[in-house]
Amino acid sequence: MMPRLQAVALLFPLAIAPEALPAPAATSFPTSAASAGPPWISIEHPVNPYDAATRGAFLVVHAYHHGTPTQFPVSGTAEGLVNGERKSVRLSFTRTSRPGAFALAKQWPGEGTWTLLVSITQGPRDSVTAVVELGAGGEVASVRVPTARRDGWVVPAAVAMSEVDASLRLRAARQSAGR
């Protein structure tokens, strides 16, 4: 004969003390099932001058997985054309007090034509890149995130350096003609 307490536990298996349950797994986006789907990126410009964590930054990068801010690694380069010579400057980002927000200070020369390529990486083949084109005065002229349609979803697409080069040359030629 089964003791009364065991019989109750069998009839009502959900009536278990919370401390007896295993702790939920720590959130680990790159390896968990929660990481299904690509990361996303957005660019904040102009930067809030009243936020001490971002004051003086050129722009702020926001990293997301679905709608949730994440601390996925952020990297980037400033791709430029200065006096007809191709330049590339590796960018460094600073974490801010806000989750998933990274400040970027200006790290490229003022002369020339520049495009910033800013990427968030969720895993080895799972990233998203924002293409930030700068105007003749160094201001943000445009921001775009290349996408493609896959299985009915809009997903980040790779950025072709040949397109970045062609855009730099075209914009540099327009800037020279406008002087």
C-alpha cells in the first residue's frame, strides 16, 4: 500500500514546492533555442545630449534579438576614400548604462568620403550590419540595413564590399563636382 503523501503527489504532480524545481537555465542566446532568428540593429542619431553615458558620442548602436536589447558583440569599420586613396579604420564601441546600447565616438579623419559598417554578431554565421553613409560635412546622411526574404521572413543580408566601394567612389565624385 502506498503512503498517503505519495498518492497525493501522483494525483497532483504540479503541487510541488517551487524550491524543489530545477532552476531555469541561464539565458545564453548564442546556444539556446531562444536564439532562433537573427539579431537586429538600429542606429540612434542624433545622440541624446542629456544622457551622460552617451554624451559626446557620434551615434549609438542598439543590439536586439527580436525586440529584446542584447549584449551581442558589436564591431565595425569606417570605410573611406581620401584623396582617391581607399582607407579602412577599425572602430571601437563603448557599452552604455542601457542594455544593448553601445556608443561610437568619431574615430576616422574629417576629410574624405566615409561609410560606417556596424555589425552585431549573434553567432559564427548570424550577424546583421548597418550601413551608415556620411555626408560631405561628416553628418549621417543615411542608414540602411540590407535585408533579404527567406522562407517568408525578412532577414539580414550580407553587405558586399564591392557595393560599399562603388558607393564611396560615386559619392566622392559628386562631392568633388559640387565644389
